[in-house]
Amino acid sequence: MAYIVDFTTVSTVGLESSPVADALAGLRANEARYFKNKYDHEFTVEPAAEARATIDWVHRILKEERDLVIASRPLEATAFQVENIRMAYVFYESGLSINVMYTIDDDGKRAVGFKLSDGMEVPEELAARFKFARQKSKLAGTIRGSYFTIKNEY
């Protein structure tokens, strides 16, 4: 069942099995606030079992672009379009959040972003390949993030 993420009252609904559920909920709420404020978009997530197509698309990009396979179990995902940008998010049990920003225009920006919830270790599959910058968030505490540019068509 779909869940509209409330960024005023942060909830761990759908994320309870994560060892950093509170921080992951804050990270998810941080993303919801961004899309509401910038695009007036309601950030709605679905359980992983109902969002297979989105998860498969994100995993395909990771595999084909960087030969990456995420070890953690996906808990939730969402896919939507704002303006001419196709967005997809996958939230993992480890506390990892992966987003794909895919501008529909041929000359647009396309990238994969990684965000680590406060309190989680850098996943082994990412540790040697990416450097993570820190940013502060009222909802999520300290977020560590990194990204790479998508080179192919998806």
C-alpha cells in the first residue's frame, strides 16, 4: 500500500526493520520536504514488493554503469516525474537511499545519488569506489552523500 511521506511528523512506517530506522525515516522525510517545497509534489513510497519495476530499473543502472550490486534488502521505492525529470528512489534496510535523476531531454542531467543515514557504515560495495560528503539536515541529522553521472540511455 502506498504511503505519503509526512515531513512534519517523521514516521518509521515501512522502515521498522532497519537498524537505523529513525535516521532513515528522517532521510526519507528530508527528500519529501525537498520535493514538496520545490515542485509541490507529494512524495509517496510503496513497499519493495509493490515497486519491483522501479527497483529493477535502479539496479539495472547500477549494474550496467558501475557493475554495482547493493547487498542490502530494499524496503521501499518510489518513481515519479517532476517537470522533465524522471526520479526514482530506493530505500534500503541498511539505511542507504539511492536516487536516480534522469532528465528526459537528451542533453539533460542524469545521475545516481547515494545517501547514507546517520549512524550507518558506508556499504562495502561503495566504500572503495566513492567519497562521501557530509551535509546537515534538521530532519535527518548528518547525511553523507555521493553520486555518479549516468552515461547511457535507460
